[in-house]
Amino acid sequence: MKARVTVYPRREILDPQGKAIRDALSRVGFAGVDDVRAGKSFEISLAGEDPEAARRQLRDMCEKLLANTVVEDYAVELLDGGGQP
């Protein structure tokens, strides 16, 4: 089973990388971009076929290692074998 975990700064946390990207997009002609939040994405292959067990395991991974939950939020998406994301 494959999954994607996306980690991004919480809305109330300043995101200087996102601001720099937004400013750069404006400089190269994309003036309509209001906001950019820069984050990180992980594609993870898991053994097993139980979508609920996979979601629990992925949440545990985020809480323990992949995300700093003090300043970051995360989203878990099963890409195959797990029904709807």
C-alpha cells in the first residue's frame, strides 16, 4: 500500500520560505498568487492491506518523527488499496 504524507507549517506560524517563493513567483510574472505555504512531502510504501491500520501507523510516524507537531500540521493520503484519500 502506498501513501503520501504532506507536512506544512501551521497557518499561525511564519513561513519565510513560502513568502520567498510567493515573491519570486510575482517577480517572474505570476502576480495573482496571494499566498504560498512551503512544506514537505513523503511517499511511503507500507506492507499490509488494512487501510485503517495504515492510517494509524502513518499518523504515529508523523507524531513521532515526520512532523514537528508544535509548529507543523500534516495530512495523510492513501494512494492505492486504501479507498478514497
